[in-house]
Amino acid sequence: MSYISIDQSVESGMPVELYQFNQSTKSWYFTNVATDIVYNVITYLATNISRGATSQSREVDKGTLSITVPRDHELGSEFIGRTVDVNTTITILRGHLTDSSVEYLPVWKGRVVASKVSGSVLELICESVFTSLRRTGLRARFQKNCRHALYSQACSVGQGNFKTNGVVTGTSGLVLSLGGIDLLPAGYLAGGMIKTLDGTLRFILDHTGNAIELNKGFAGGIQIGDTVEVFPGCDHLMSTCIDRFNNLPNFGGFPYIPLKNPFSGTSLV
């Protein structure tokens, strides 16, 4: 029998859910029944996991889902007492143990946006994948500096074209020493980003020689010898757009705005 026929039957169903958690290079697979389940060559471990009811709403923000696990669950080390910098996506599949065709269908997909602990329970608050359909309202301004975010679609600068690989040679608080960036001009990386192998990003406040200062540390720490990627920043001036990125056709500012307001009632000359 197929999943649909069993799911619509009066008493043939024995529902089971499979939970897929993906976070950069890490993945976890669980099921809410008492025995492990193998599906598509992946073993879903039996664990104490449950979720709230799914709902549909005209307001995307209200379509959240709550998933609960014991506080000492292995997911606890990822969410308790720390901020997760990398997106954690969740896919929930549903099937029936009585289904001989072993068919599982996705019933929900989203990402973890917050977590909280209550007694012995860890609650993961998730939002639907449809929240990605939200769009920022009009943000363009008539201004002298470029209005585009660096490396955005409007900016069109390819992030990979300006990547520099570095190796951590020293740490002191929020200051890292990196081998491989010595030849970059002073301040070249200020306002840019540093990216670790697991995809964690940090904002670079200052850059001098082989030293960069970060806006905050890494939750899991960073070790001497770690390989990272660094990307230059931009002060949104037209001269920087030309000299550093050769990207003048996509400059989003209006540098020749007159200093006098033509609508103020005074003469422009």
C-alpha cells in the first residue's frame, strides 16, 4: 500500500516521523519511534523528540513550529548557552511503519531561529522555509555614497574573486594574526569578513599588517593552524569602487548631487 492509502485508512496507519537537521558540515538524523529506522541509506536514530502542530496562516511570521528534546540531548551542545552562527535547517518526513513501500513524504521544512530551556526540556523554535519569501521594502536612497551592500546582487562584485586564504598564527582576544595577508595594503580588510571552514562569519573591524581585529569571538574558539578565508571591505566611496573592485558601472551612489537644495527657494548660482 502507498503512503496516501494508509494515511487515509481507518486503522491501518502507524505514523512515524523522521527529522533531518543540517548545519553547514554537520548533520543529525532522528526518529520519534522506539527503534532506529533506515531510509535512503541513512539511519535515523530513535530518540525522545516531539513537535507541536503545524498550522497555516496568512502571516508567514506566525507559521512557527516548536520541536522539543531532552536538555541533555546531543543537540543541546549546539544550542544551549551559545549563539549558532550557521543556519540549522530542518526537514521533517512522515511515513507509516505498516507501509511496505517504505514511502516517506516531507511535511515541513524550515530552520531554527531560537532555543530555550525549561527544566529538563530544550525547545527549538523554528520558522518555515516560506519566510525566505519575505522581501525588504524600498531601501534605495538618493545619496553620494554607494547604497548597495558589498557582494550583493546589486553590487555584483564576486566574493570569490577577492578571497585571500590565511592561516591563524596567533590569537590575542579579538585580534588574530594570519599568515598570508602580509602583502595586503593596511586597512584593506577593514569592514570585510573572515570565514572559517564551517562557514562561520565574523566582521573585521581593523586590519594592519598580518593582524585583524574582529567584532566578536568564535563560539567554538579558533586554534593556531586553522585555515580561514578573508574578504576585503568597502567604505562605499566611488574611488574605492574603482580602485579596489573595478566596479564603477554598478556603483550605487550619486556623487554629483549639488550641495544646495534646488527646492529650498534659493538660487543654485
